[in-house]
Amino acid sequence: MSLIEIKDLKVHYPIRSGFWNRITDSVRAVDGVSFNIEAGETYGLVGESGSGKSTTGKSVVGLEKVTSGSIMYKGLDITKAENRRKLDYNHDVQMIFQDSLSSLNPRKRIEDIIAEPLRNFEHLSKDDEKLRVLQLLNIVGLDADALYKYPHQFSGGQRQRIGVARAVATNPKLIIADEPVSALDLSVQAQVLNFMKKIQREFGISYLFISHDLGVVRHMCNNIAIMNRGRLVEIGTRDDIYNHPLHIYTKRLLAAIPETDVNSREAHRASRLAVEQVYQDQQSKYYDDNGAAYPLVQVTPTHAVALPQTIAQQLASQEGEVQA
Amino acid sequence: MAENFEQHSDISAADLARLTQEAQAEATPSTAKIIWSEFKADKPAMAALIIIVGFILFVMIGALFINTPKMMETNIMGYFNQPFTADFWLGADSAGRSVAKQLIVGSRNSIGIAIGLTVISSTFGICWGLISGYFNGYIDWGMQRIYDFMMMLPMTMMIIVLVTIIPHYNSVTLTFIFSIFYWEGTSRLIRSRTLAESEKDYVAASKASGTSHWKIIFREIMPNISSLIIVDCTLSFAENIGVETGLSYLGFGLPSQTPSLGTMIANANDPNNITQYWWTWLPAALEIIILCLSISYVGQVLRRAADSSQRQGSVN
Ligand SMILES: Nc1ncnc2c1ncn2[C@@H]1O[C@H](COP(=O)(O)OP(=O)(O)O)[C@@H](O)[C@H]1O
Ligand SMILES: [Mg+2]
């Protein structure tokens, strides 16, 4: 059984307007998303900004009011608040936020920030709690000096480490990492990703790793879901997504990864423009009449794409020929 | 599970005392310390603070030694006695009552009402605004309709009506009557900041850490709007001194046998008093001006300290 099973998750935000302030329409931030996260793995959720990744992530942590669908954990549907309470759900599922500054309360000392989940879930003695906080700081590579300081006294990378320490404090089973390194410098990004991986190995944590950048996800994730306009357009293993992409949206995200090799820059640019051209020309083939993605169809046991069956088969066989 | 942390970190219980001490040496000073050093760096603010605290203590204690009913008795011999004499430091009014004594008791009454009013109405307004802004939904909707209704009522008129129909009232009743009408401004202000603050990720992080709504509202969000609260409270306090004074001046505040800054300033209603018997009203007027200026100056310093980014004094 998977650690978490998300089934047909929908989150719609009502749009109110008119004299009576009645609900006239809705933003379909998440519109029918299903995937499973296995224990100990890193699952990638990738899509451009506004595609509904954060909303999905927050729903999994229990921060979002879900419109319909279910998220199963230990046999209970945690979209219901009483089930979350019964399971002490957030003891096991924690979150790392994109904006490290706004996710740390500016008026609280680091000790109180990291100890917050401990105080709510573990009720340790004062000394044990302080010891745990010091150990956590040590694990994320910060000095004990940090204990009585405030968040604004740290750099972005250090703050994100504090955010990770808080998320790890209760030794959870799953951490939702919502673009944890997007706001950081490239050099700091690598550091943070590396110790997130180290922590994963040592504590056996699963990650739901959210990113808008397939380049970052490549080094982190075993399985990846591509999200577009509130729906999943492609699911597969790392190999499926990077080497056999089928949906034009995936190809476009792949083409958007910055090329570091100066010599092939020109070729990269050409291929990016070609993909963009196809994306503009073949909208009707890849999306239905309303501009929404099709339901997913399975092309191999691990690989699914949101296309009509026939087109999916055709593309898959083309892809196969190229590979052969 | 604790073993898990022991295993992957090289810190153990033995290091606890040493590391705590190291961290304490590096600790950021507490807010109280920052505020104090802010006052030390700003001499006029210090002077203002001393004036306010000193004056309030003086009238509170001084009033205890004055027998008010006796003081308010008419004394023909003292009719408009000149100020700066042995019996009447600040002169006497048309009934021969000591202005200095009236000023002390009157200040005690007026400031007491202002403090009470500020404490009650600000506490209520802050809670109302925080809860309304945080829960933003049906709760917010309902609370805002009540707010709208209260805003619709003509405040001064309602107070005058209430004061007229209530047969016996004193400064405590009056404080409560005022409080009914003076929480709205604060609540709107606090609500709008709370709405913005609730959207921030640290609130989401607290929810995800299992913290209860009430703790999030009062322990997480409230400290973050403390500078707004401080400024609003000091301004309300300065304003509230004026509320009682204004109504007493109009004759709808405290009963006439109870002296207050308002009843003393009302002496200026008589044209004779304005020019000839200036000592009957000028001390009270000066007192209000000095108090209000000092309060708003202190408020500014408090705000600066609360916004630690705007810190002026060095912290050491
Ligand atoms: N509280 C909200 N109310 C209304 N619309 C929202 C709200 N939160 C998010 N949205 C909308 O939902 C969509 C998905 O947002 P989000 O999940 O943050 O995307 P991502 O994280 O992929 O950038 C966006 O179009 C956004 O404008
Ligand atoms: Mg996002």
C-alpha cells in the first residue's frame, strides 16, 4: 500500500460577484488530480506557475479546504478534519515553504519556531525539547548560536535550513517541499538539496517535491507528475519523463531547462523554438475543446499521458522508433 | 525516535548546558530592552515619559488626600481668589473652590476614565478585529454586519441620550457607556491588518504544526501587529482624554459635583473668565495639551522600537 493515495482531488475557489455577492464562477485551481506517494521516495510535482501545485501540496498537508476527492493515509480520508485529528496527521506530514522569510514568524526566536510542532505533538520536558532543537540545528548545519536569534538575522539559505529543521522536528513520514529552493542562489540551491537528500536517507522520509523547474527535480525524484492548468498531463518515472516525454507541455518544460554548455546553446535555442511552435500549432491535438487536458491513459506500466488513446499510442510508438 | 536524532547528530545531553550558554551570549535582546534603549537614546521622549508617568502618579496619589465633597463646598470668602497665594496656589473659581485641588481630582477622574476607556475599548476592538480578520468567512461576515450597525448609530447623540436616561451614574458607568461606542475604529484597523497577516506562510506553518486557532491568533499574529496596536492605543488614549472632557464641557459628562478637566475648561464659557479670571480654565487646558503631546510622542517611540528595523538607539 502506498503511503498516501490522492484520488480525483479537486479544489475550486469560488468567484463572487454581483449585488448579492453570490458565487458566479470558480477558479479550478486543482481539477481532478490522482497520484500515489510511496514510503521513502521523492515524488516530483512539476508545472509552471499557477498550475495548482501549491494548492495540491497544501491539500495534502490539510491546509486547504478540498472541494471533492480523497486523500487516503493509513486508511482514513484526511481531507476531513476529524480524521486528521484522530491520526495526529501533522505529526507525520509536514511542509517546507517556498518563501523562507514569510514562513518563519518574524517575532519568534528560532528555538520557539523549531519547537512549535514538538510542543503540540510530543510534549517533551524543557531540557529534552531544547536538546532536540539543538540536535536539529546541528543536523541542518547551523550553530547553537542560532537558538535565541530571530529569522531576519539569517540569510535565505540559512532560513530555509531552519524551515527544514522545523519540518523534520517530529520525524515525519512525509514532507511536502513547495519549491524549497526556488528563492535561493544557484550555489545555495545545491547545498540545500543535498542536505535534504541526506536527511531523507537518515530519517527515511518521503518528499512531495514541488517545482516549476524540471532541471532541479531531475536530481531529486524517482517519479514525476507534470501538472498543467489544475490537471496532470503526464506521469512517469524519471526515465519516462526526461527521455520519452509524450505530452507537448512536458516537452516544453524540458526545453525550458537552461543550457549550461556554451557550445550547444544555439542548438538548444533552435529546439526550444521548434517545441514552442508545435505547442502553438497543435493546441487542439493536446487539449480538449475547453482547453483542458484529457484524462490520463496508460502507455506503459509506469508511464501515463493525458491524451486520447489513439494519439497516445501513436506518439508512444514514434518515440519507441526513435529509441530503437 | 529520540534515538534517531541522537544517532544523526553529534550533540548529546552532555552538551546542553554549554550550548545553551553559548546561545545566550549571542541572544538578541528582548523587546523590553530594545524599548528601554530607544528611550535612553531619545531624550525628549524620556522627558515625555517622565511627565506622563509622574503626573499620573501625582494626581492618583494626590487625589487620595483630598476630601472631594468638602472641596466642592461653596466658600464665599474665596470668591475668585487670585492665584499664587498661600491658601489657593492656583486661585479659586466663582464659588471660591480651590482650582489646584479641583485640578488634581479632576485630572484623576478624567485620566482614570480615559485609561479605563482605552483598556476596555481597545481590548475589545483588538479581539474583535483579530477574530473577524482571521476567520474570514461567515464569522467575519456576521461580525462586520454588527460593526456596520454600530457605525450607523450617531455616537455622541447616543451617549447623551444614555447619560440622560440613566438616573444615577458615576465615572465607572460612564466609562462603560463610552466603551460601547469606541471600539469600532480599532477593530476595523486591526481586522484589515489581520486579513493580510493571515495569508502569510508562517500562519500556514503554525496550522501545519498543529497549533490551535486561538494560539495562532493571539500568540502568532498579534505580536506581528503589535506596532499597530501600540500606536492605536496611544492615539486612542490621547483621544479618549478628549472624549470625557468634551462631553463634560457640554454638560453631559460627569455629574456637576464631580470635577473633571472638562468641567474646569467649561469655566471658559463665561467671557469674564476668559480674560479676567484666566486661572479658572487655563491650567486645565494647558494640562490637556501637554499630556496629549507627550502621549503621542511616547507612542511614536514605542512604535519605532516595535518596528525593530527602524531602531535608532544602539543596543548593548
Ligand atoms: N485562495 C485563493 N483564492 C482564489 N484563487 C486562488 C487561491 N489560491 C490560489 N488560487 C489560484 O489557483 C491557481 C493555482 O495556484 P497555485 O496552487 O498557487 O499554483 P502554483 O503553486 O502551481 O503556482 C492560480 O490560478 C491561483 O490564482
Ligand atoms: Mg506555488
